[in-house]
Amino acid sequence: MSAAALLSKAGMKVLVLEKHYKCGGACHTFKDEGYTFDVGIHYVGNLIRPTLTRTLVEEISDGQIQWAPLGKRRPVIKE
């Protein structure tokens, strides 16, 4: 999807074929027994500062996404 979006923005003709009945792969939700489940990304890190990933996401989304800091991580305690 990312490659298709970038190629399309560059003026190329793109055909995306999706196996699932909903476009977007792991970036969608589904409902079951009255509950909504998010099967996509629930944590994206390192996008507050300039990185290659952030640059790609901003290019694909035309800068429409506003990122919020997640705060400090809590240590994982293994018992």
C-alpha cells in the first residue's frame, strides 16, 4: 500500500490487489458480538523526531497525521 501510494503520487498508474475483503491488510477493524476489534498497528514509535519512517509516512499521508508522544516507557518486570 505504501509503495502504491508513493507511485501514484509520482503520477504512475497503480493497481493494488487485495486478498482480504477489506482494503488495508492489518489496518482495519472488525465487529464480533457487539465488540469492535482493531487488528492493526496499536503502537508506532520513533515518529516524534525526524526519521526515514516518519518522512515516508508524511509523504504518503500528505502530512495529515499528527503524532502524539506516548510518554516514558515503564520497565517490564519479569517474575
